Amino acid sequence: MANQKVFTLSQISQHKSNKNCWLVINGRVLDVTKFLEEHPGGEEVIVEVAGKNATKEFDAIGHSKAAQNLVLKYQVGVLEGAKVDDMDVVEDKESNSKEMSAFVIKDDTSSKTATFLELFVPILFACTYFGYSVATRADTVG
Ligand code: HEM
């Protein structure tokens, strides 16, 4: 269960340097100070929106599901008046893995069909040729 401590925007705005960096994403208050160095998009973009609600900026980048789930790791509380559903992120993760496994199963079936055809077609040709040559030899002998 993520941290549900309630903060106001004015409290959050006290943490806007790279040594002490908080922001709000989808109603979650995040302390991303330790994440700044790791952020693939760079430290500066985050510090620019530090101490504020950065939901729009975060969404505008089109962050991956992995990035959205990572948000939970830095949650220290929730924004006053915001409705935050903890299941949101988990559901995203599940639907993503369902899509992936559906894709893998589909892909696997088509590759099995391809292998079967690759084997079956030459065998069919060989049998037809063998049958034909036996039949024509029988004709000649008879
Ligand atoms: C806790 C908050 C954040 C997390 C966990 C996070 C995580 C990430 C991750 C994992 C990536 C790599 C690409 C991806 O997986 O989507 C990324 C890229 C990026 N992020 Fe963030 N990010 C956060 C906040 C922000 C904010 C607030 C901004 C902008 C104000 C931002 C701007 C960017 C940019 C510009 C990139 C590079 C996109 C690219 O090269 O295509 N991020 N972020």
C-alpha cells in the first residue's frame, strides 16, 4: 500500500531544488530527489516542474507503463483533495502482460503451423511421386 499522507500544494512547493525535489503526478506526491540522476529524460526537465503538479508534463511525454509504475516507488503521499486509486497502476501492468501473452500464444501457433506445412508439403510430394512411380511400373510390367 503506497503512502497516503495528505499534502497541500503549498507544502509541496517547498521542495523544488535538485537536493530536495518533490512533484505531483496523478494526485500522487512524489519525492524524486534520489531519482533525478537516474531519470532517462535528464535531471533538468524534472527540476523545472519541481514543487508543482507535473501530471500534464509527465503525460505529454507519453511515458511507458514501466515509467508509470515506477512513479509508485517514489510516492510519499497524496495531494489534498485528489482521488488516488492504488489499483490503477497494477491493472495497467496486468492488462499489459495479458496483451503480451496473447501475442506470444498467437505468434507461437502460427510458427507451429509453418513448421507443420514445411514438413508436410515435401512428404506429400514424395508420397505422390512414389505412388505414381509404383503405379506406372505396375502398368509397364502388366
Ligand atoms: C517520478 C516521475 C518520473 C518517472 C518515474 C519517469 C521515468 C521515465 C522513464 C522510465 C523514461 C524512459 C522512457 C520511458 O520508459 O517512458 C523517461 C523519459 C523521459 N521523461 Fe520521465 N519520468 C518522470 C517524470 C518526468 C517529468 C515530470 C518529465 C517532464 C517534465 C519527464 C520527462 C521525460 C523526458 C523528456 C524523457 C525522455 C523521452 C525520450 O527520450 O523520448 N519525466 N522518464
